[in-house]
Amino acid sequence: RKKERKVSYHPPDDPNRNRNTNKKKKNKKQRKKTFSLEEKDKMKRINIDKNLIPKDRRISIDVSQCKLKKKKYHIEYDYGNVEYKLKLCDVTLERIIELTSQINFRLREGNGECFYVIGVEDNGNDLGISKEELEISLSVINTIAINSGCTVKNIQYFQGKEGLIAEMHIKKLEIDLASKIQINIGVLGEEGTGKSTLIGVLINGILDNGRGLARRGVLRHKHEILCGKTSSFSHHILGFDEKGELTNYDKLEKPSYLKIVSKSTKIINFYDMAGSTKTFNRTTLTALSNEYLDYLLFVISAKEVMTKKTEDLLRFIYNINLPIITIINKIDLISEEELNKVISKYKEIIIALNLGKILQIIKNDEDIALFSPMEEKDILLTFLVSTLKWEGGLTLFKNFLSVLPQHRTNDKLMDINLEKTEFDIHEIRYKETCVIVKGIVSSGKLRIKTKYFLGPDVEGNFKIVEVTGIHYKTIDISYTYKGQYCDASIKSLGPINKLTKDDVKKGMLLLDLNNTPIASRLFEIELWTIDNTKKTLKSTYQPILIIKHIRQGVKIKNREELFFLYNNDINTKD
């Protein structure tokens, strides 16, 4: 067989040798197009401008009439407010997210200011880049700075070894919170009614899949996600711009709190409360006792029948003396006939409880324009909502929130400036150099670099501390005013006022130094019932006292002088 096999042989000078391989190489060379460096830069620039950089954020350079100087640079340090970048010509969305976190770090290092040097390597080599590359790089940094709530104060140009160098001075803008309308809504209802799911759909713009997809971005703890029940108090925001459009939604990425607040003229603060019986007294009742809510959103499940707990909750929130808005959720799980039965039964409960309310179901935009001012207190507005679709009640409720007025009228900035500062501490986190307290400004304005009283402690004394920083919705601000839920970092003044875990506890206050605070253990009370049951007081009776954020068990000192007032009239709002 080897002898029979024919082997073709081509001498080295034969033109037929490697004829097929030469054709393949020629085809490959024809397919590959060679571009010059200028053409590549233009292609990159067009790609970036279309996708990531808006037209109003592009920067053009004209240095033809300027005499550029040379400047020496040191090695870039990991800490500080100076960042070196050679060039940013081929930037993706993931890269922009990385650069955003990097610029926030440099801003924190520089207390709201940082410097970006374009055209210099990390080792300090002043190489320089071309004019087109520098324009692209500056436009990228300018876009990231605006998205982070900053502005470019100044740009200086220098001459490098092979091209141009630019230094950008970036400064963080101070957000004027007083110019924004803020409405605080407490979300209340029995467990399983879909409170967290409703908030998750509104703030993220993603419909629920019927298996708890929307509530995952709202729940705070892992055990809440696993069991699907809210057991803690959480805070979420929904922003509207001047046109009434939502600022929470972005096509490229999920917007941060800073971006939402900076773009919004109206902010809706949702306070999600637990509906479980075990956590009602500990979390929900304490949150309702605070004096910062504008409205109460009462959520009812259309699938479940009205229970006695729903009646007790409705009677309880009516005595809080706040405007109530009702949502009948999960209407997609029942038919129209069953939904009509639920509505009629809800009307019967309102009449039976003698609340003096008339149920009004919002069906279209005309009803929103008519009832959104919330001037008629006898009408109980109700929305029929399904979190699986935008059509119907969910869109109507979103439009209703965009025109909802602020209920409190006494929070004017001029009145706040005259009030003495009072900050209620709800949560505490300890760090090496300071203590971070989370709570609500119940009076006046809380400012940074200002001294306040902290207390009272176990002995009833107060210490002097200094507020070093304030975070409102993860945004660094210089002040916050009445009704704002924020974080404040405080530090001690010297070894005498050193703060420990025993010195800072929940229930304490930050008070103005002009105050003369006095701690008291004895006080007079009046007991009122909110239901129709009579209660007998015994010598061992120890009620739970709830004053704003303070929840503490008390003991009756003198039972002989105790007057028990029984309230037969449920409509009394005292």
C-alpha cells in the first residue's frame, strides 16, 4: 500500500507550492482593516458620547493661545484627596461604577474636595496625552462628578513630555434640604398584607413576581428575607422632580440616595413597620409614638377576611390623629365579585367602629385631582392595588403621591432657626474615634462642629459632646432640621467626657447648650383606653410607658392618688 500511494512533490521554486495557504493569508489581510491612532480615538469617543456621556457634560479644550508650563509630580499616595489618571478613553459601565466609588473616597479624604490629575502615571511620570484623549478623559470625570453631586470648580493645563496634562478641582455641592418638600408616611398593616412588597415595587420600579422578589430590596436582615416577614423598622425614599416624574429609576444603574435627593424637588419617606404581634409593641408602637409622621398608610390584604386584629389596628391608628390612606392589596388573587364583598365588609367595619369616615375608592385621575389636597377629613381614601401590574391602582397611587401635600405646616425654616435643638437617639454604633448615633431631629437644627448636651445618664447627668459629621440618606451635610431622620457622629471633649458603651444608650438626647436640662424619675400620668374593655388596676400593675422613642416599664408610686379615666367615646382624640 505504501508503494501504491502517490506523493505529490513540489520543488522550492514551484509556483503551485502553498497556493492555498497564500489565499487564506490574503483573505485574512483583506478582512483586517488597519486604523490610525487618531481614527481609533474618534471611534472610542463616539462610542462613549452616545452611551455614557450626555452632551451637556462634554468638555472641549482650546489651549492654542496659552503658554503651558511644566510641573513635577510625586508618587501617588493611596490616601489623600489627589488622584492620578493617565487617560480614560475606553470606559465601560462597570468602570464608571468603580470610578464613582473612587471619587467618593477621595472626597471623604479631602472633606468634600479632591483633585484629579489627567495625563500622569501613578509613579509621577508626567507623560501627557493628546488633546482628543484629554477631552474624553475630562468629560468622563465631569460626568462622574455630576452624578456624585459635585461640580468642577477649575481646570488647569500643563505641558507633559509627550502631550497635555490637566488638573481638575472637584468640590461637593451642599444640598439645600430646606428647599425640598419632604413627606413622611408610616406604612402599617397586619403581617402578610404586602407592605414591604408595595414599597419595593415603588422605589425600585420592578414588579413583583408573586414570590417575594420586590421585597428583597427592602428587608434589612437575612432572617426577614428567609421567612418573608418584617420584624424591624426600615426607612426608604421615593423622589419626584419638578415635572412629577420619579427620580428613583435609571436605565444604566440603580441611582444612589445622593442622586435621588439632588434631582428631586419632593421626597416621600416611607417608614416600613412590622405587622407581627410579637414585634408590634417593641417596634411599631414606638415608631407611631414619634411626632414626625405626616400620613399613615394602612395596607389590607384582599385575599384574607377582615380580622379582629385589623379592626383593632384601624381603631388604634385613628386615635393617633393623623390622616389615613388605605390600600387594599393583592386584588389579583380574587375575582371582582369577591373584591366587592371585601369593600362592602370594609365599609361595614368603618360604620361599626363609629369612626365617622366615608370610604372613597380612587378610580381615575379625576378623583386624584379632587381628593389629593386631603382637605376633607371625613373621607377615607382607598386604592385597589396589585403589585404584579402597573395598570390600575398602582399607577394611580404613584400619581397620587406626586401631588400629595405636606401635612405639617409648622416646620418653616424661620421657625426652626429660632427653636432650640433636640435630637432623639434611636440606634447607636461604636467606632474607635467616635460614636455614631441614629435618630430624629425633633426640634430646631442640628449642625456639625457644634457642641451639645448628651444625656441623661443613670445618675441623671449630662455630658458635653461635639457633632463631627451628619449623614442624611448616606449624604454628608452640614446641618439637618426638624423632622429629619439622620446619622450623627459625636466625639468626647477630653478624658473627662470620654464616651463608652455605658455612657451612650437608646433614649438619650442631644440638647442645645442654651437649655437647662433636668432629669426626672417621678411624674404624673393619665391612663386612657383605646378599646371598649374596662381594666382593673392592681397594686402590682406596671404599665409600659411610650414617649416618642422611649419605651420603658414604669411602676405606680402612689396608687391612692391615681385617677383612672375610662373613655366610652372612641372618637375622642386626646
